[in-house]
Amino acid sequence: VPVFLFVAAPYIRRYVAGGRCKSTARLEGKVVIITGANTGIGKETARDLARRGKVIIACRDTAKAEAAASEIRAETGNQEVIARKLDLADTKSIREFAERFLAEEKELHILINNAGVMLCPYSKTADGFEMQLGVNHLGHFLLTFLLLERLKQCAPARIVNVSSLAHHGGRIRFHDLHGEKSYNRGLAYCHSKLANVLFTRELARRLQGKFQRQGGLTANALHPGSVYSDLVRHSFIMTWLWKIFSFFLKSPCEGAQTSIYCAVAEELESVTGQYFSDCQPAYVSPRGRDDETAKKLWSVSCELLGIQWD
């Protein structure tokens, strides 16, 4: 068995690594925002895109964000890698980030909603939303709303939402959206990732209806794969399992490939409302294809955030 594993190891690793983004598209004169890009797949996405164009790393921890930006600037030679404060668990911070960005930058071509929390104990955001739904869905929903006009002005442009295979286990529990009646942190994560898929679907539908010119504004979602990162830090068991089975998990660089693909691949220029994994279309759960739930979630999200987004 050890000999077999030794011989098979490179093939296993190649299979685990999954698809790679082969696009060499340049992003000169273009601006990218990536949320949560100080670590994990977000950082690796920023590292790749910084070799192509201007990247803004938007993170809650400004010290870690600046450290990541500094490292990427040194490695790529691109001085246009900028760290900015963005706490997705606080709508005030989201609005401040958007206001500063819109004042400083006249262009925005790619928005990658990458940041996320996973398996955290029950807690609420500054605005009283359940933490995983609040950060993973509502925070990005508001950020996209605030930046949408700038994206439209700079079209062709793309919105990329990092979801997960976990969306298959999710349900949108409108009767208990914030988990006040019952809370399971694993299921709450699944619910939030389903919300990402439904948001992407409804956003794409609305953009197609009102913004149809060729090469307009697209929105797609993706599953990065099972990645060895600190996203599981809130669960001792998952952290332990991740260490034991790390050989069978993607590295953050491998996990970033589908995000990069959705952001730059030439063949996706007019593809919208889709869900990808390993740089190719992937199966969406029946709940993730429910247009009525998507419309209702959109309406409820607007209500919770106090915005009008028609």
C-alpha cells in the first residue's frame, strides 16, 4: 500500500487540484475589488489579478490587509495593489468603504465577493443579522448595490460571488432567517451559501432585463473546492480533519482558480447567472434554481438593509 500511494500521489494531487484558469487576459486600466483578500483563496486571487491590473483588497483587519497588499506589490512589481477597510458585519463600514471608493476611483470592472465566515458560534452583526447570513450574503448584497452604477458605467464588467458546494444543504428559512428560534452553525453556513447562489441568479436576471447591450454586466457564482485554509477555524473538529486530510484538499492557489476564471476568462464575457466549479459549469441544487425563492430573498434582503433596489 505505501508503494502504491507513493506512485499514485502525483496523480491524486493532480485530480484534487482540479481545473486551472488558462486565460492570459490582461487588465491594464481596469480596477478589481476583492473582499476578504488578506488570506486564503482571496489572497491568491488578488496575487494572480495583480499581475494583470489594479487590485483593491477590501478587508476587516486593515493590518493584515496591508501586509498582504505589501507582499503582493513586492512579488508582482505592481504598485497598484491597495488595502482598504471593509467590515461586512457592519453596514456603516460597508457604506463608508463604498463612499471612499467611489470618491477615489472612477473605474470598477470586476467585483469579487469572496469574504466569508464559516461555522461560527451563534452571534449577530452590528445590525442584528445572524453572522453567517449577515456577512456572507447581506453584506455582499449591500456592497454590490452601492457599487452597481459604477460597474454599469464601466461595462463590460463582472460580478463574481464565491459560494460553495454547501449550498446543496441550504434552505432559506424566511420564518427564522436569523436563527433566533433554532441555530445550527453548519446549516447556517449552508443557508448563507444558498443565498449567494439565489442572489446571483436574481441579479443576473434583473441585469439582463435592464442592461442588455453586448458585453454588459454579468454575475456568476462559484464553488472554489475543498480548500486547506483557515475558514474552518471556528470548528475544532473541522480544523483537525483538515490537517489530517490536507493532502486531499486544494491549496489556496488551486482554490482560487475558479474565481480567477470567472473574473477574466474571455469565453465568459456574455455568460451570466451561472454557477461554476473547477473552471467549468457545475450542478446547482433545485433550491438554488427556485426563482420564486430568489425573488423573495431579494425583497427581504432589501427590507432588512433599508434599501430600494428595483
